[in-house]
Amino acid sequence: MAISKTFSAASIRDAYSAGQRSFGENYVQEGVEKITELADLDLDWHFTGPLQSNKSRQVAARFAWVHAIDRLKIAQRLSDARGSHLPELNVCIQVNLSGEPTKSGAAAREVGALARSVSVLPRLKLRGLTTIPEPCNDVARPRVRFAELRRLLETLNTEGLGLDTLSMGMSSDLEAAILEGATIVRVGTAIFGSRSAADRASQ
Ligand SMILES: *Cc1c(COP(=O)(O)O)cnc(C)c1O
């Protein structure tokens, strides 16, 4: 998937011309503007940023996927807001594997209960798990985290949840993610070039 946050609708059209169909956006308003502007193209839109509950209605109306569910309340709001004329909204639970308190994502020990609750919401389809490894000088660390996420998915599937998606890997670590079974890599700068310094500071 191409992460197009901060890049223009024209850049997305260029990527579309090269065959890219799935795009990820991190900010609700920016994403909705591009979706509107590019409505003539047949695109799959993924919301990959952290989601506040007051924005859930717009996301439920305009996107096909949400990658960073980390609490039940958000999932319930998305399910309530998903129009019955639309297919179920595909969602992934974001897992904070490092336990850093400042990072978003559910703790690994909470994921089982959260997954069971999300999987029964009527207008959502729980597809799998997402993670972003903590920044680290150890180049081997991301692969360890990706393997942990894969094992967590396998454990959930022994309960019959039928999950098929591991959303993991970005420009800097996508090879390790693919080696550990990623089904969606989220690639921004390696496709579009570097984002502005101001945006990097806000990430
Ligand atoms: C920005 C972002 C990416 C892409 O990062 P790159 O390093 O530009 O590939 C992937 N996932 C999420 C959640 C992001 O916010």
C-alpha cells in the first residue's frame, strides 16, 4: 500500500498511472479531501493514522480500511457509523509490542479480548493486526517484532477468528516484514520521496 500522507492528489494520480490502487492516509481531513478529489479513480483507501472518536463518522463513511484500532469504543463507533449501503469496514488492531507507554496500540496481552469483541461488531470485518516497531539502533529488532506479531495472529486464529492480514513494514524495514509474513506493507517515502521536515516532526 502506498502511504500518500502529505503528498498531493496529483502525486497519487501519477502512482495510479503506474498501477498502484491502494493508498493510505493518516489525517482525516487531508484524506477526505483527496478521496473527494480523486473520486473518478477506482482506489482502495486505507486510514492508517491514530483515530479520535469524534472523527470516526467521516472515516467510516469514506474509507475501506482502518489499520489502527486500539480500543473497543472506537471500533463500536465505526461500526455504528458504517452505512448499510457500504460493504463492511475492514479493520486491523494495532499492537504496541514494545510496551512503550507513549505509543498508540493495544498491549499484546489485551489483544485477544479486544479481537473477540471487535469481531462480533456488525458493520466491521476484523482482518488482522498492525504494528510499528519502536525506533531502535538494533537493525535486527524490527524483524523480531514482526515475528511476534505473526505469532500473535496465529494464536488468535487457533480460536477460529480467521484473520488474514498482517499490516507491518514501512520503507525502512519492509524486507524484514515480508520475510515474517506481512500481507500489507505501508510504504511512503520509498514511493513518493521524503516528506517535509515539519511533517516528520509531527509524526
Ligand atoms: C508514514 C507512515 C508509514 C510510511 O512510512 P515511510 O517510512 O514513509 O514508508 C507507514 N505507516 C504509518 C502508520 C505511517 O504513519
